[in-house]
Amino acid sequence: MTTRIDTRFAELQKQGRAAFVTFLMAGDPDLDTSLALIKALPKAGADIIEIGMPFTDPMADGPAIQAAGLRALKAGTTLKKTLALVQAFRRDDDATPLVLMGYYNPIYIYGVDKFLVDAKKAGVDGLIIVDLPPEEDSELCLPAMQAGLNFIRLATPTTDDKRLPAVLANTSGFVYYVSITGITGSGSADSAVVGEAVERIKRHTKLPVCVGFGIRTPEAARDIARHANGAVVGSALVDALAKSLDNDGRATASTVGAVTELVRSLANGVHAAQQAAE
Amino acid sequence: MTSQLPNSFRSGPDERGHFGIFGGRFVAETLMPLILDLEKAYADAKADPSFQREMDGYLKDYVGRPSPLYYAERLTEHLGGAKIYFKREELNHTGSHKVNNVLGQIMVARRMGKKRIIAETGAGQHGVATATLCARFGLECIVFMGAVDVERQQPNVIRMQMLGAKVVPVQAGARTLKDAMNEALRDWVTNVSDTFYCIGTVAGPHPYPMMVRDFQSIIGAETKAQMQAAEGRLPDSLVACIGGGSNALGLFHPFLDDPTVEIFGVEAAGHGLTQLHAASIAGGRPGVLHGNRTYLLMDEDGQIQEGHSISAGLDYPGIGPEHSWLHETGRVTYLSATDHEALAAFQLLSRLEGIIPALEPAHAIAKVMELAPKRPKDHLMVVNLSGRGDKDIPQVAEILQAAQK
């Protein structure tokens, strides 16, 4: 099975550059603006798009993404509408990989089998579900693989060599290395330490390794991209979005521009990094 | 539900932390190694006779156990049916059953060499118990508490601060217990190396539901022996209130395989089950939150709803996973009591027995007021008086004054 994610990483490797992975919350601050934003991302330099599925209780997220989720829920975003958003994006773009990221409960309530069918049909390529460790693989990871979707696992500084094989066993698409112990949007990792961690993971897998958490500037993105196959930025984009809203939390004329401008400069940072020969 | 009845109701969970379909370990990867460490540390402690000996010493001389099993003569006469006994957990040091569990977890934390203890709290009883034992053992203590609960449970906030704990008001979400738990999990993900998360109820990822139940089961074990001494037999029924459900499971668990014992859990029905409430079993369905699959209050999209109860200790939108399983197997009957019923029980008990209960067990008393009159005089009913009402006095006084106007 080859997904858009596999194809994209193969292309990038040929070009000798790392992937710039962006995260935005579906329906933040409303579904129309959200669609406009997501559509603008590939042109602004995003190689892979992660879309958050809003949840009331995002236990691994910091204040920025918590607020994004609440704005999205307030705007009436549901899992069904998130899938419709993906479908709308896919009408004009059949190449950019799209990954849904979130928590398990909304999927469990939607119904795992129905969700996988609908997600595949909408054009989703992969899933990152924060609260499904390998110990719970039978819930969604294995059925997702069967349905032809990548299940992208998070590896963290607490995932030691003994545990890594279990974490990587059913992972596909890429490995998402969480560079700090902490919530999204907090702290930042030293790129040398991250480099060592990425090398450690690469000793256990041939999959691309992308690094996220704590990347906010083009320079930081470039430093990370030197060591990894991709850099993920979320909270910084969500912060830029939040700053562009009016006092009632609604989108303004500058919202899409504010986000895409930051995406462009971060993408330049990532793409400036020369990839070490594989 | 068509679940096959197990040979024993006391053998769970399985090695992956499941009670039937409930329980499990739904946590971020960062926490998974910590949870596996805890599972091992707890198994080691359980197998070590010196651990239990040390616990027994503190339970006796520091907590004040065993707590009495008291025949509530005037309440029995007033209701005119079953003979009612109170398991007096409100007489424990710190004023509730919470200390049984906290003592156990702090002893495990000490074995693991953890110096920084975090906890979530709703009514503040678990926070006070945690602050108390951290003071006793010289550990740093941080308690996460919803900002709304900080307001309505001031006496407990002050107690925690006097005991040297740092109370962090949580401004996220509805600013109550669920949000306090989210914030505690966020702290734990951030401070993995030195921090022990002391969960206050029989919920969360495995091994917490099992471990907290084990530490609370002293309630039921004592009750069994005390009832044998008082009446020469088993009780006929047990009644306890349920938020997450730790006082209830502590009382119930030793009796689960005694089929003659009827067991009732009482959830908080708030303004009523068709309005704002916190009765996860009566008004919820199975979902995944805070590390486990269990009955939860949520909307059609799987978004978690806020619980509502007059009692800050009960307004959690979930329930321990073992309760969900006991509900589906039919072993325990889950009822609910409204704010109004709990207030009436609070007042009745204060005047009839000279015991001011916490608003949480007042919910259990409210259902005793319904159940007891329908039972014969030789029926032995035990209700868990899980906490004392000192913390609720300002809030109840305000409500009663407002009602008089």
C-alpha cells in the first residue's frame, strides 16, 4: 500500500529536502475560513497538512490549541464537518497528504468502521491519535491499516530503546517525534539533542521521522530540518490565526493572509536546510 | 446488555486493565512508560509484606482506623424499615475516605523515589488528603482545582494552603473537576521524571482504577468484620454515593461475590435527569476520556459535557470503569438523587443523628430514605458516610437562606 504520504516523502528525498508539516484546527475560527486556509497551505509551502479534530478535553495540548479547539466547537465543527472539509480540499488537490490529528472519543462515538470508510472516501491519508498508545492498537490502529490509512505514532523522549520497537511496530507513513516532554506550544528543544533522538529512532525504522512541539521560527524550523525528515509547526500558526481575529473571535480580512505569510517564512526555513545524504 | 456473567465479580481487571470492555490505557505516549513503571511498582509493593505492615501502622495511628460501624437508631426509627448502619468514614483524619487511597499512593510514590506529588480535586477532600500526607512525608504538593470549585469550597482551599500545598485554580473549560484532571495530566506530561500523579478516584488509565479500589477496599473489609461482630451475619444491602466512585467501590468490592447482598450506587441527578446533572450511568454512554473507557456524559459528536451537581465532589461527567462494568453485568444497581433530595437528607441527618454529612454522602442518605421504608425491620442496610459536611456549611447556609426569602 502506497499512500500520498509515502509518495510525498519519496519526492522530497529525491529533492534532498525535508518536509514542512503544518497543523491547523478544523473549523477554527469557522468552517469557511478554515477551508480557505487549508487550500492556501500547499502554495505557501506546506508539504503535508495536519488537521486537528476538535475535542473538548485535549489533554496533551497547551493553551493555544485548546483555544483553537473551543473556537472550532463554538463554530459548530463536528467530526462529520471535518471530513466534509477534507473532501472539499481534495476537489482541487489530489497530491498533498492530509493527516487528521486528535483524540479517540469523537471517532469512537462516530463508529470506528464508519469513520474509516468515510475518512478514506473524503481523502484522508493518515491519522495521529494522541491517546491511543500501542497498548490499544486493536481499537483503531489495526483497522486503520486494513482500511489503507497510515497510523502515525508519536515517539517521545520517554520512549526508550526497549519500548521503541513496540511503538514503531504498527506505525506507517512517518514517525512523529515529540521533541519535548510537555504539551503543545510549550518549551523548545535543542536541535542537537533532537538530532541524537532522531538518529536513535532511525536505528529502529526506515520510516521518515518528523519532529514537532516547540518549533516557532524559520531558524528553529531550519535547524530541526537538518536533523529530521520533516518539521511540524502547529501552535505558532494557531497563535498567528488567533491574533488576526476580532474581539468576538471571528475571522477578519487579514486572517488567511496572516497565517499563510507565517507558513511561507517557516517553509523557507525548512527548505533552506540541506538534507544529509540518506 | 448481554454480557456473560463472570465466575467472580472480584477478579478484574485483566492484565491490560480491562473490566469487560471498560478501562484500558488511553494515554499519550509520553505517559505510557510512566504508567507501566507505576504498574510494576504497585505490583512489587503488593507482594512485599513490609509495605502492608507499614500501611497498617499509619492506617491505625495516623488515619484512625478502623472507622466505626454505627447503628443509626433514630434514622432507623424515623424511616420505619430497614436497620440502618453508617460506615463512619467521615471520622477519618482529614474528614473523608479519600485518605485511605492517598496514603497508599504516597507510600508507592516513596518507593519509586518521587518527590513531587500532583493531584486533582473537586470538593477538595482528595486535595486535602494529598496535602496532608505530603506534609507528613515532606513531599512537594501541587493540587489542581477548577476555579469554580475554588470559589465554592473555600474552607478546603485554605486547609490545603495551611498544609503547605500549592493550589492551582484551573481556568480552562467549565473550570471544575474534569478540567482539573486535564490540567493535572498536562503537568504530568511536562514533569515526567520527578512527579507522581495521585489520582483521587477509581478512574484514569490502568493501574489507577485497580490500585485506588484496592486501597479503598479496607472500607468493605472492615464493614464485613464489624457487621459479623454486631449482627453475626452479612448485611442485606449497601448504599454509597458515586462521583468517580471510590468510596462506593471500596465498600462494595469485598461483597461483590456475596449474592445475598443487594448493592446500590447513587449518582448525582443535579436539577433532574432531564436537565443539568452528573449521572453518567443514568444519562451517559460508553466513551473514552482521561485514560479509560467508561460511561460518560457527552453530546452526539462525542464531545464531553459538563456534569452538574450541588456537590463539587460528584460533578464529574464520568464514572470509574469498574462501575460501568458492574452496571452492565447487573451486579450493582445505580440510582440517582437530585440536589434537592440531597439537601433534604443533609438536614435530616444533621438533626436526627447529630452528624452533618458532606453533600456527597447526603445523596446516598437521600436514597436510603426511599429504600429503607420498603425493607423489613430485620433487613441490615449499610450506608457509607464517606465525608463530613464542614466544608459544605457555608454553601448550604447560603442556599437555605436564599430559599427562605
